Amino acid sequence: MEQPIARKEIVTDTYFGTTIADPYRWMEDWKGEELKNNNWKRN
């Protein structure tokens, strides 16, 4: 079975002078339509 490809988004945070990239932050929105659609494809 082929997994859906998740898009990446440019989001960064800086903690104590260190920059951290979080390309999948959009997945934290469980009620978002895009995430619902990706989960639907897998089931």
C-alpha cells in the first residue's frame, strides 16, 4: 500500500538562540481538512 505524501511547510521557532524547523506543524491541527483527507486515504 502506498502512503500519501505529506506536504512540508516552512515554519521555524527559535529557542534560546537555536532555530528549530518544524515542517509538519500543520499536522497539529487535527480538525483541519487537509489532515482529515490524508487520514481518509490511508483507511
